[in-house]
Amino acid sequence: MLIKQVVIENAAKRQDVRVTNGKFVAIADSLTPIADEQVIDATGKLMLPPFVDPHVHLDATLTAGQPEWNESGTLFDGIRIWGERKQTLSHEDVKKRAIQALKLQAAHGLQFVRSHVDVTDPDLVALKALLEVREEAKPWMTLQLVAFPQEGILSFPNGKELMTQAAEMGVDALGAIPHFEFTREYSVDSLHFVFDLAKKYHLLVDAHTDEIDDPASRGLETLATLALETGLKERVTASHTTAMGSYNDAYVSKLMRLLKMADINFVANPLINMYLGGRFDTYPKRRGLTRVKELDQEGLNVAFGEDDIQDPWYPMGNGNMMDVLHMGLHATQIMGYTEIMNSYRFITKQGARTMQVIDNYGIEVGKSANFLIFNADNWYNTLNERAELLYSVHEGHILVETEPANTQVHLPK
């Protein structure tokens, strides 16, 4: 496959890209087609590495309204409703919805997804189903699974045993929910337990951390300290950290030193954080987001996730990371022209680093030929115009191909 005259990641000049046997083998100003080679004329079109969603819940996806809608819009009502829906889960139910959601994501250019899966279920129905989905989707989607204790580890009956069982079943990462544990002591102990388990089974860590507007919720400092002291560092992710938006500046200044030493990843979920956050405020009403701009400016790795697709916590969503990014840039005021131009990194490279797949990710000779081509000449125009995804290519195979819309406007004179 030869792609002619693309703009690679907003580059100033156009280049040709050759793909052979699922790998990038040449990138140059001009390459001559060889016999029987498929040639794609992408003159002036934008090429990016694939989209990454490092935080979604495929076990709960597409269950909005079952058994009821979350009319209050609170995180805790979502947990209550999911607790009821969880009782009716079946293997086939989870698989069908998860694959449907992954196909939605793939249609929008996603090729890497990390899903949290609730393991506060004595039968681990959803985990067993999603382990099968992970294997079945391998030809077109890299799927990681996080054992997520939705109702707590120490605060849920046999929570430790269920997390251990999940680790033994082959999850990619272990989660936690320190802010939902009954006490501060349980919160700290749960994180110590997860790190010990992750070291034993050589797993990543991705914890729902301080997903609350309460400035007294400070699980992040424990998570970061454990990441530093265990040496797991970049293998650890703090998801949400929305309480950080309520911390006082003096505490954040002290905390930032630790965060940089620990070198952990952060995942903000703008659509859901904005929707669920500030629910207990009158006015002023908090945005419910972590300090994305400040973390980014300090050189910490921040990625955006979709989090929920039509489930008890969020009634909308269709797997499009451009929607996530668009909301995220507005909510965090990352809106300078240069900032917007470079913002694709929040849903590409920085998500890949979070998932620890960065070594074989990116448009470089020798790496797997995974890429997207958009019907625009740079990322600013792509995001602003929601330009069509012309191609999504995975290991040299075309997954998505789009004919640009032909819109005619007939205005009266």
C-alpha cells in the first residue's frame, strides 16, 4: 500500500508513506509505486496515529434506562442503578453490548481501548464475557481490561478475593476506588493491596481516584507515593482525580512535586466529569474536572477517555473521541490555536502511553501500520469541522473507508 502526499501530524510538508506486510517501511518526499501496489491518493489530507480510549466501561455500555434512567445525574445514583442492572447480567448480554460498542468506536477511528470491568460480582459474569471479547476483537482492536471494584475492595464482601481471582484470570490491570471505600483507612489499605497484587502478577494499575468534588478526598497522594516507592511509576494511572479541581493551591503545589517524581498517567473524562461533577453545588458550580492544563504544563502524561457510552452514568455517547476532545478543550480552556492544533495528542499518543503500548505506536518506519486519514489538512480543521474519517488502517488492513459527503446548499436569492 502506498499513500501519496499526506500531511503527517500537521507537518509543514507532504510525504509519501509505504506499508508492506502490516508495517511502515518507508516515509519520504516521493515514492514510486511498485507493481500491483494499492495506491491511495491522500494529497493534502491529514494522517494521524489511531485514536485511543484509555477509559471506558464496556460491561455497562448501552444500558441507559435499564432498569431506570438516572434522572438525578449523580455518580452515586448511577452506582445504585448499575447495582440493580448488574443482577440481570448474562454472558451473552455483556458480549453483545460490548462488541456493539467496540464497533461504534472502531467506526470513529479507535484502535486501542482500555475497559474497566466491574468485579464486585461474585460470579464475575462480565469479566468472563469481556475476556472472550478481548480475544475476538484482536484482529481489529487492542482491548485491555481493568479489574474494577465498583463497590469497593475492603467495603465489599470478599472484595480482596474477587480482585485476586480477576488477576489470576488474566486481566491487564488492577483498579481501585479509594474515594468510595467506607473510611480513609480502608482507602489507603485498598491501594496497598492493589499494588502488592499488581507486583505479584506483573500487572498495570489504573484506579478510579478521588472521583468526587470533596477536597478532603486525597487518594491521589497515596497512589502516587506507592507508584514511586514500588517503581511501577508509568505503569500506574490515576483516572478522574476530579477532587483535584477542589484542592487548595498550596496543597496542589506540594502534591505536584510528588506527581512529577512518580511519573504516573492521568485520565480525564470530560463528557462524564462535566456531566456528573458539581451536582451538590448551587453556585458557583464546579466543572467537575481535574487540573488538566496544569498537569499537562508540568509535563505529566494526561489523556482523555470517553468513560461511558449510554449507561447509568451518562445517557449519551457514540464512541467518537472528537466529541470527548472538543468538550475537554472547552472545559479546561485549552483553546489557543497552537493548543488546539496539538490537542490530538490527548486522544492518541498520550493515551497510548497510558496503555503502555507506545513502543509500537506511531507513524514511524518499522512500527505497525496503524493510522487514520482525515478529509482535512490539519487537526484544527479536522476537529472544528468534524472532518470525515476517510480511512482507518490497522496493520495494513483497511478497517474504515468513507466517501466524503456531497452536500449541496440551495439558498433563495
